[in-house]
Amino acid sequence: MQALRAALLRFADDGSALYDEDGLLVIGPDATGQKVVRAAGAYSALHANYPGVAIEHLPGRIIAPGFIDLHVHFPQTDVIGSPAEGLLPWLEDYTFPHEARFSDPAYARGMASFFLDELQRNGVTTALAFCTSHPHSVDALMEEAERRRLRLVAGKVLQDRNSPDGVRDETEQSLIDTETLIRRWHGRGRLGYAITPRFAPSCSEAQLRGAGELAARYPDTWIQSHVAENKEEIRWARELFPASRSYLAVYQDFGLMRERAIYAHCIHFDDADRALMRDTGAAAAVSPTSNLFLGSGFFDYEGARRIGFRHGLASDVGGGTSFCPFHTMLAAYCVGREGQTKPGISLSPQNLWWQHTAGAAQALGLDGVVGNLQPGCEADFVVLDPRATPLLARKTTHARNLDELLFSLIVLADDRAVERVVVDGLAR
Ligand code: GUN
Ligand code: ZN
């Protein structure tokens, strides 16, 4: 067993933050050998229960759950910051040509390593990731995540039409490859597989139908795709699938809406779409830096709350501009202020942080497993230095309560504040 003494941030079941200014986190193996949180709370209440355990004291530091990135593209690490008129030209001009380079397995392996370094440096310990349409891109990412003992869910992109040579796959083979990858990787250690139709316009009906059949045959796999991101894209999806009630309903019509289905963006929804998300247990991966960079629009937080469907935060690198969870939370705050409903809402710092940790875990169906530091949760966490930069130090020193402290970090912190990242009980 190991124990750390520092300020400790966790989340209650209702999403509110629990904070011990002088906290203790005790880590040890569970019955299966998995390193988990054995105890978490006030140092004064807990330390006497662990007489033989060495306690590492980290004065002035904050221990918090590792962040969860609900939607990120590992092959788009080098696409960050590519300007375009909007989503569709961005895909054509930058993203597809770049993803075609992943036909080379050695290139894919090199990028997998750099990508996971970047996630971990920023304190992200769980991600739901797109690979490319090349099956070996999944092997590259999974092998590297397994070596690092990271909890990662990923999948091979399905795109059998409206896609250029180099990334377009073939319907039947793409489904065979998906099933082979599910059998190879899903449930192996801390890894999971996500069935990954890129978005409805890039998939034939036969490919979507096949994806839905696999989702039914392997009900604890994840599903990930994009929806209702951009007005042009929506017009195109509606033209290609005129029988469906809405763009989102295309996925429902092919059996792709269920728990563990995560849809990126979900911006241009009506209330029937929101109710479909709620009723099927699907979740939105809100990607504010991407939506601002590509000019896609603003996620409607008021609508999501009013109807009540699951949502959490995502970088959406490379449409997104940063791997840094602090930058994503700040962008989400700004997007909430804009909203589609005026005057917008002021998301609380506790809620922003929850959306990138325990709330994201709930969206993945992994609540109680990752994204929190309650007893039984896996031992993935970060040690933050609230004095990492001069301005952050001034601001956090003057914080009068937890909300002010968390808001200071959301607005001013970056990877310099992430002093230590612990994955499966081991510091990196
Ligand atoms: N829609 C289809 N593919 C993509 C992608 O790679 N990024 C984003 N942001 N939207 C998409
Ligand atoms: Zn995306």
C-alpha cells in the first residue's frame, strides 16, 4: 500500500466536489490485483487506520482524479492549428491527407507514442480515441497504451464512401477488421474497443448497418462518431439519409444509439434529438476548442440540462487546439456563456471539472472505475502545483473558497501545473 498526504479533490455522486484541504489518499491492490483507492478523505480522520504505511507528504499540492478526454483523434496530433473555412474543407485539405500517412505502420507507432506522451503530460489518464481507417493504427495505439497500463478505448475508423484514396476502406473488409480488433483488444487489461463510424456522410448504409450489428453482438463495446457539428455537414447528412427524422436519428435507425455510445459535438440539436440522447443513454462529447476553432457553433448547455442527457468534455484534437484539460474547461465556460439560449449560463468550476473527470466517466459507463478518487476507483490521478507560475501562485493564494481555487486553475493553469501523473498506481 502507498499513501499520499495533500489537498484532495473528489466528486460526490451528485457531481458536487468533495475537498479536503489536508487529505489522505491510500492506494493498494484489490482482490484482482488492480491498484485502487482504498481510502480517501481527511488526513486527521484516516491516518491512524494505516499505522505501517509510509505516507508521502506533498505540502501545497492538490491530488485530483486523472482527466478523461471523451473524444480525441490520435492521428490528428500534427493537424492541430490547420485553418480552414469550416469542417468539410478542413477534412479534405488537411485531415484526410494527413491520416493517409498512417498506412505506414512505423509512422503510426511513432505517432502513438508521441500522442500518449502528450495526453499524460497534460494529466489525461483515460481517453476515447479515434484511430485511422488502417487496422494497424489501432494495434499501434493499443500496444503503446498497454505498455503504459493506460485505460484507453479506441477504434478503427469506418469510412467506405465520400473519402479519398488512402483513407477510404471497403465495406465488407472494414467490418471483418472491426470484429477482429474487438476480439483482439476489447477487455484486454485496461483496454476497450469502440466501433467507430467516422460520421454518417462517410459511411454507406451497409457499413452503418454492419456497425450496428456488431454493436448489438458486442454490447459492452463502445460506439463513437460525430453528429450535428456543422450546418453544411448536417445538410449533407440529411440529403444522404432523407428517411431519417434528423441527422442524429440516422444513428438510431442503424442501431448505433445505446449506452456507451459517445457522439462528438451535438451542437445543432432540437429537443427531440436531446430526448433521443437521454432515452437511449448515449452521451455527448462536448468539444469547445474544436467548435470555436472550426467555427462550428456552441454546445447548448441549457438544452442539455433541461432535457437531461449525459455529456462530458473532450479536446477533439486536431480540430481542437489543445490537449490541456484546463484550456478545454475554460473554453467550455466561454461556450456556456454564449449558449444558444440567451443569456447563456455560467457553468460552475466544480461542474466544469466534473465534466472532464467523474462526469466523463459516467458518460463512458465507467463511473466508480475512473475519473474519481472514491474508494474502489482505479489509481489514476494527478498531483497539481497551484503555484506553478507566478500569476497562478498569486491568484490561488488569494482564493477564498474552493470555487475560486478551481476557477483560478481553470483560467490560468496549463501542463506546468501538472507535477506528477500516476497511472495504475505508478508515477510516470
Ligand atoms: N467529422 C468527421 N470527421 C471528423 C473529424 O476528424 N473531426 C471533426 N471535428 N469532425 C469530423
Ligand atoms: Zn472528432
